[in-house]
Amino acid sequence: MNPALMADPELGIIGVAVHDRFEPRTLDYRGREGEHLFMLFHGAAQITFGERTFAAKPNTFCIWVPGIQRRFGNAEQPFSVSQLACRGKLVERSVVSEGLPLMQPFALPTASRFETQLGQLYDELVSYRQPNPEILCNTFRNLVIDLGRSLDASGTHGRIPPRWAGIRQFIGAKLRKRLPLKRLARKTGVSVPHFCAQFRKYFGVPPGEYIILLRMQHAAHLLRDEGYNVTEAGRAVGYEDPFYFSKVFKKHHGISPRAFRKAAPG
């Protein structure tokens, strides 16, 4: 995948690849700050979201949200994928407006259209010294709309209802606040048990785990890119106790926030 092709608040394209081939292996890594990963599998593979593992058939599609560990591959035979790594306001709005399932594999009957649109994005990025943001944004919008249409045609997975897509945005905007399940359930108009079950159905992980993922992802950004110290970063994502924040951060990232900050470039 090509690194850092375009950075823009509306649409930042981190990488594009069509039929990227891998030797037998399982990849396991965490994406960049704010990064969504759109991935089409061209052959058999295993996909893992949290504790759930799926057997991907050819033309299986999935979307990873920011902060979620990406684990996929085929340990027995070569496999190939087409993928788009991106971030920005347009990405968030488009995924929500089209109700695309997140961390839930689904069949993509019109795989060739996705590949064509990836090619269009790539050509615009590499063919001109200054790629046209409007062309890139329009191509991305069309890509997401076509994914929604393919989802409807496949009949294998429904779109995420708007109120559930909206709750994910609400959580992302309130990371500094306490987010009790009762409050989140009330915003969606259901009981706490029903909220937990539906949240996991639509987003692949329990709500509490998802909130921690977002908090730790944002904390890493603050430490690495914004110059926050450990106490400041912890408070910014809802942790008043820097020792507890450090414990959660290390469990999530495998390194203490102090060491993470020290290792950051610049």
C-alpha cells in the first residue's frame, strides 16, 4: 500500500492498493490515527475483529474503523486484497450517511466497480503534481454510494440504521465525558441490554471496549502529534488519574504513554 498519498482535513488518503498480493501469512497491526480501512478480499482468508473470526470467501468486503486492531490473512496460501486507507470528515460523514456495516464482513457482488474507483483515486493522486481535491472527494463519495447499493443488492447484510450510526459519532465527540451505558441506551431509545446487543451487532465490539479503543487512539495522537504530557492526554480522554490512564494505555498500545511520547518523532 502506498504511504501518505494525500493529507487533507476533508479527505486524507493514506494508501491505495489494487490486487495487493501477500505470501501465506497473517497480518496483525493497528491503523493510524483516525484511519478507516476499506478492504476487498479476492480469495479465501481469515478476518478477526476482537474475539470474532470470520472465514472470508472471494469478494468479501469489510471496513475497519479507527483504533481497531487489524488481523487478517491466510497462513496456508497466498492471498490478495484491494484496499483504501483514509481518514477525514468526509469519510466519517459518508460511512454514517450510507449506513455501511463496520467490522462486519459482507459479500460485494460488484467488486470490479470498487477496483475501478480505487484506480481512479490512484491515477489522480500520482498523475498530477497537485491532485484535485474535488475530484478525489467526488470519486470517494461515488465509491461509498456504490458500496451501499451493492450491500442492498447482496441481501446478506443490512445497513446500519441512522440512530446507530449517529451514536458512534456521539461517542467520538464525548471522549472526555463519562459515557454510562444508560445514557447511550437512552439516546437510541432502547434498554441497556438491547443497546449492548445491537451495538455489538453493528460495530463488532461491546460499547465499553469501543469507547476505550477510541480514547486510547486519541490519546496516542495527543501525545505524538500535539505535544501533550501524560497527565494532559489522560484528562483529555476522560482519565483524571494519570496512573490508571498509563495502565490502560500500556495494555492497549503495549508501551507506557511516557515512553510512547518520548519515542515520537520531533
